[in-house]
Amino acid sequence: MVKLSINGLLVEVPEGTTILDAAKKLNFRIPVLCHHDDLCVAGNCRVCVVEQLGGKALLAACATPVAEGMQILTNSLKVRTARKHVIELLLSEHNADCTKCYKNGNCELQDLSNEFSVGDHILLDLIKHKDYTIDRFSPSIQKDDSKCIRCQRCVRTCEQLQGVNALCVAFKGAEQKISTFYNHSMAEVICTNCGQCINRCPTGALVERTYLDEVWDAILDPEKHVVVQTAPAVRVGLGEDLGLVPGERVTGKMVAALKRLGFDAVLDTDFTADLTIMEEGTELLTRLKKALVDKDKNVALPMTTSCSPGWVKFIEHTFPEFLPNVSTCKSPQQMFGALAKTYYAQTRELDPKKIVTVSIMPCTAKKYEADRPEMRSSGFKDVDYVITTRELARMVRQAGIDFTLLKEDKFDKLMGKSTGAGVIFGATGGVMEAALRTAYEIITGREVPFENLNIMPVRGFEGIRQASVKIEGCLEDWKFLEGVELKCAVAHGLSNARELMQAVKDGKINVHFIEIMACPGGCLGGGGQPIPTNQEIREKRAAAIYSEDMNLPLRKSHENPEVQLLYREFLGEPLGHKSHELLHTHYKERERF
Amino acid sequence: MSKIPVQRVDLIFEKITCKEIFEKVLQSKPEEIIQSVIDSGLKGRGGAGFPTGLKWQFAAREKGADKYIVCNADEGEPGTFKDREILDEVPEKVFCGMAIASLAIGAKIGYIYLRGEYKFLVPKLENKLAEFQQLMQDLGHDFRIELRLGSGAYICGEESALFESIEGRRGEPRNKPPYPTKSGLFHKPTCINNVETLVYTVMIQKYGAMHFRELGTKDSRGSKVFSVSGDTPTAGIYELELGMSVREFVDVFGDGDTKAVQVGGAAGFCVPRKRFDETIIGFEGVPTGGSMKLFNSSRSMYNVLHNYLDFFAEESCGQCTPCRVGCQQLLKGIEAVKKGEKSHKYLDELVKLAATMKIAAKCGLGQSVGNAFSSIVENFKEEIIY
């Protein structure tokens, strides 16, 4: 333990603690900009500088470990002057047109400049000497260098958390900027559109491409029938942007709000999550049968999930040799879109031309996914608009709805019903758990041998997790699996995904089924979720997801009555002809540069 | 006022046989080598002036088999060109210094990080390195030196940015602590010394610590190689005893009309004529990595400052706010004052900003921009404004 004093108060902390964390212990908040709990230390922005008595230079509190006997001042004259200078310097290089900024009201730089009353700042405006353009080419991410403060959170996110390296630092001095390979647009580089950079950007330099006006136009067009679907993770994050604390389940309130916004039908992506399990589970069993019974050497195993569009684009760029291993199932969002303009239209006797499908996603990569040319199997663009959890919160505010006071409501029928298995898609390990609940029961006729159906080994936040289930007592059709140890692996965050796939490639990990989610924590930590997102918040959202699962009467995808109805009345059987047409897709190899 | 006249010294460029010295050093214990360097009072010749012996001692005390010796040959400070000459004239002495350091701290690999613009030295250095490698083999000392080239970024002369560059990443300074002796190149204990410093360690082994210690002053022991440029009839490289005053220096090197001397390059201090007598060139006065630039009365100090700031605004790595934006503000700020767009009082604001840069920037570069700025603005305010 190390003893030191901060602003005259004594504190004792473990060796290696930063001054920032030691101060937190004494309830002194030191402002930060480049620091983020999820990322490695940078010490770039210098807004957290503190004074050490007797020291010449100030210290970056986020980057400096405590030392015995240190006497730290967090609010001395020297510190205040320097801190104010730093904020002024940042503002002088920042397009501070706040009232027109998408992040107005949710900007860390704005907050700090307000806190330090930098109203009378006198430094020269440097923006006019620079030539900035806004990159709007990506359907998911908008990058505006004029608002960038070079904290490099995005670069560290892209490099360390995601292992993608689409964003990098280029040039030096006055010309230094956050750029991409050869300064190509975000649409032309290896960006997976995961949006983790957006979630960590302290300003408006990186934001989602927003489609709010298009959605409003559709809602307010009496000719259009606007169907909305909501992803599992939205219901455990949305409240944070509307005045509630992290970890509150707001499913009922969210449905009520969507109805008040004027959507014609409020349906659930969880429904197609259940459907995904039927299709993907069957696909896995088919592959296993081909491998074990037919001894087909060409069958690609392990099979990996395909519901995370960030992961799909990542593997297309990074491990194209594994593309045959990716499940051909579309993501739940795209299954929903394809069915909305076919099955739903047919059943509700609607003209699919007049249906507009909107999805609310915790994700920015979903915007890109909806735009993929393969995603038009209904004959139309299957999903018209994708908006993030954050954008939905904005719509709710725009409509003047007091979210906290809303009475809970229920999803509409037909593609609105879901089971707990669909809900847990929102957490890392959830797809695996849902798949095992169903697959095990199909094979053996019995429930998975875990207490309360909770398959704990696949849950949690460890980057890469492995688990196995021994299959015993198979039903007649599945005898070939008798005694097989079904092995699976789960990874979340693309750095972990890369590590896992490399291990598979090197033969170090040998499993049948792999679940990968591009974002840390899975969709609940998605790039479209409320800002801030950090480990503490992810854990609260995960707890909410699992409690939602526990509270639902049905918790296995194959028991979803609406899914059963769908197969009976429309699709026939999993992996049937119609499924192939509407619910499955293909991938393409993409270049790395 | 200093009593020591400008005294020429010949240690750095003296032709010697490294083999003899190294054979002698091989007989010594690491602690003895380190003690001799400590006793000599040698401080780093790159400009920062950290006691070399202590640096070696810290690195030697670190546990672990993987340690590195790095020779900082990224000589980028404007007005400094002595390392080029040393590497050109006596490269084997530089290698020998690295080998001595490797004995002292227990390293097996050394790197020379050579300024990109000195690429022309590479064939010669490689030849000499081959000979040196043979010598190491013959003497049975397991030590290898590799050459790495910079690409023209000034910031890569900063030790931790230099490590990043060798490791293949963008050259940006790291947070300190940890210091290089604890976690340096490849995050292993590393001893990084300037070219000239390493050569002095060889000469200390040859002539003994006392010989070196007798030169110079209490705070600035020994001699130093100076790069003299600007308005002088005798520009060039001179090895001089430390401790002289700027006046004594100007008397020898000036053109009779010297109004200011920039000591230590763009990151150094501007000494105006009125302070020539009282200012000692050394760690008790103005330290220098070797750059001595003389300006006579025909020079506009506005242009001098503008030039330096232009340099910094381009050569800041851009990582930390005070340096990246501060340099631009200082540059645009003096332009605005000159053009009358800002009142002369704005200079006071800029001096305050420079003071913040000095204490809040992440590395030595950003922290030293304020030196040149404040010393020129304070002494030549009229020239900046009018």
C-alpha cells in the first residue's frame, strides 16, 4: 500500500494505482478527456494535470502512478491555469458550433468548457486555417475531423479493443489527424462499422449516420404502414438515455413509447432471434451429421454465428478462408425485414410496397447490414431504416414523451412474441446458450442439464470462453451424436474474435460451434448504445437481460408459438425452400486495404 | 563571472585504439565501471544532462536478462551537427562506449537510432560495425549492435518516442514513469545515451575519471562538443571545456556585432547581449546539446522566433494538447501581433500559455518550446511587435 495526500487529505491505495483513482477514493473528481475506463492509458489531452508539491512539471493524473509520500493538489492555481489553457487550446482547434452539433448536450468537451467557464477565451481560432471535410460515405459512421480533439480514444478502441486498426493517427504537428489507410473514407476501409469508436468519442467527431428524418417522414405518411422491430439489448439500455439508471429493464415502456411515436406495428427482433435459433440450430446439426455420418470432409466446422454484422464484415476482411464456416443464417434483424414484407404483409393483407420496416438496434453495423445488396430477398429493401438506441431516445424526446411516466405496454401480435432465449441474444454467450437449450432438446428430447436452463459456463465477460456439453440419451434420429461432447467457444470484442479464430486456424482450439459478437459484452455493449458505456454499465445491462429471460414464461426458442405458427403456415420447415430464399444469405471476401 | 577562458579540448576526436581500452575495461567489475562514470561527473550530452553514471546504475540494478543499450543518434535539434561528425570520424569509439555500457548494465544487444537524414553514413557505419563485431567476438564479449534509421521526425529524438519508432510504431512519447532504465525499448530495462556521451565514457576509461572531472565546473564537469553556426566567421565543430560565459564564447566566435546567442537550439534559450557576461554555458546557466547559434544586429528576432515556432508547429508529434495546439497558437499569435490584429498585450497571454506548455506538455519537446519563446519575447519585445 502507498500513502499519499491529495489536497491535504491522506489516502492509502495499492501500489500502481493512478493519482486519478486515488483522488476518486477521496471523492475528488479530476476531469478527463482522453481517459476511458475501457482503454489503456494515453495521457494525451492533459486536462487531468495535477500538481505535485515540490515538482517542476504537472503530472497527468490518469497516467501517473502514486508514490509514497506524494503531496498532490488537484485544484491549485497552477493546475487551474493549466487546465483552463488546455480546454481553451482544444476549443481553439475545435469546430465549436455547438448548437448545430449532433452531440450538443452530450459532449464531454462542452461539459468541461462549461464547467471551467471558458466563455471569455481569447486564443485565436485555428479552425479557419484548416481544411476539413465531413466523411459521410459510410452508412453507419460519420466522421467530422473539425470536431476531433485528437484524444485518440477511437484509435485505441479500434486497435486494442477491436483489433481492427481502421482508424490511425496520421501526420504530425498542426497537421496531425485521426485518419484511415491512405485517408480513404470510412466506407472504403476495413472498418467493421461496430461503432465502438462512436461510443467512446468525447465530442461529435464520430457519430452514427442518423436516419431520424426518414423515419419520421415514414411515420407521418398516412400511406405507409410502418413496422418497427426492437433488438434484445435496446430494452436494457434505452432507459439510460431517458432519465433512468443503468440496468433498468424498460421493455414495456419502450413498447408504449413506440406506439405513441406512431408506429403502425410494434414488433420484436426477439421473435426472429428465436427463429434464428431454429434455423441456425438445424444448420449446425445438419453440418454435424454431414461430418459424422456422411464423413463429408468438405463440411465447414466449427460453424460460427452470423448475427453480428460487425463480426461478419470483420471475417470477410480478416479471415476470408473461414467464410464457409459462417452460418448462412441472416441476422435476426434481416430475417425480420424479409418476413415483414412477405409473411407479415400476406397475413395482414398489406401491400409490401407500402410497408416501411424500421429497426431499433444497439448497433451501428446494422445500418450497413441493412444496406447490403444481398438483403433484398423480399423483393424490396428488407429493412428500410436502422436507428440506434440513442436515436430512439432522441425520437422519444422530440415527441415530448415523458418516458419515466409511461405505462407498460405489450408488443403487437404476429412477430411480436418471443422467449427468454431470444432475449439473451443481447448478451455475449446468449446465442450459444439459446442454441444449446434448443439443440439439446431436439437431440435428446430432454432439457439441457443446467439448473433453471441457465448455462452458466457460456455466460460472463471473459474475452474467450469455452464450454462443452456431453450428449447422452439421443432420440432415434440423432443416434449418431450419442456420447459426442459438443464443444463450443464464445468470444466478444473483435480483438478476442481475432485471437479465437487464429487459435482455430492454428489448430489450438478445436470446437464445433463458435459464437462471436463484435462488441465487448455482446450487443448490450453495442456501438449504438447510450454513452457512456463501460464495464460497470455492461454488467448491469447483462444482469437486466438475464433477469428478463428468467421472468418470461417461455425460455426456449422452439416453444415460441408464433415461430411454430410461422413454420406451419408459411415456411414449412427449418432450412426448407422458403427459409433458404428469405432467411439465409452468403458472404464475400473483402480486401484488407 | 567565469574565470575560465575558452579552452579547446581534444578528447572526442582523439584517435585511440578501442581494443586496448576495452580489454582493460573487461578486467573491471560492472560496479567499478559505473563508479568511474559517476566519479567523472559526466552528464548526458544530448541536452537534458542526466548524470550518466546514475543512469547506468539504475539500469544495472534492474533484474532480468533482457536489457538494451541504445545510442541516440537522432540528432535533430536545429543548429546541432556534432554527432554527425563524431559518427563520421570516430564511429568505433561510439561502438566502444556502447560496449562499455553493455558491460556495466548487462546488456547483449545495442541499437543505434540514426537520424534519417544521415543515411549517407550507413555504409561506413556498417563497415565499421562489422569490424567491431569481430572485435567483440575476439574478446569474447557477447554484444551485438544493430542500426536503425529514423524517418525525419524531430520527436523521435525523444527517448521514449525513439523506442516506439524502433519497435515499429508511430514515434510518440510515452508516459513517464516508468523511465527507460526500468521499462524502455521493448519495455525492458534500457540505457539510452547520446552519441557524444558514449564517447566520453570511453575517454573516462582511458584517462580516468579524475582527468575528466578536473575540466569544467562543479555543475558541469568536463568538456563538450559545440556546433557553432549563425553570424560567425568560424562556424564549425569545437570541443571546449564547459564553464565559460557566453561573453567568452562570443569573444572567440562572434563577428563583433553579436546581439544574441541561441544556446541549445530551438528548444534552448536565447541569451541577449546584456546577459552575455553573467550567463554560464553549462548546467548552472544555460545547458546545451551543442547548438550555439549567433545572431548579429542584421537579424530580426521576430524572424528567428517565427522560424523556431514554425519548426515546432510542424515537428510536434501532435499527441498532447499543450504542444500540438500551443505551438500553433504561439506561431499564429506572434503573426497576429505583428500584423496588428492583436494588441501587444496579447504577447503577455502568449507568455502565460508558454508557461503552461512548459509544465503541462507530455514530453521534453513540448516542455521546452516555452524556453525559446519566452526568452526571445522577453528580451526582444519591440522586435516582435513592430
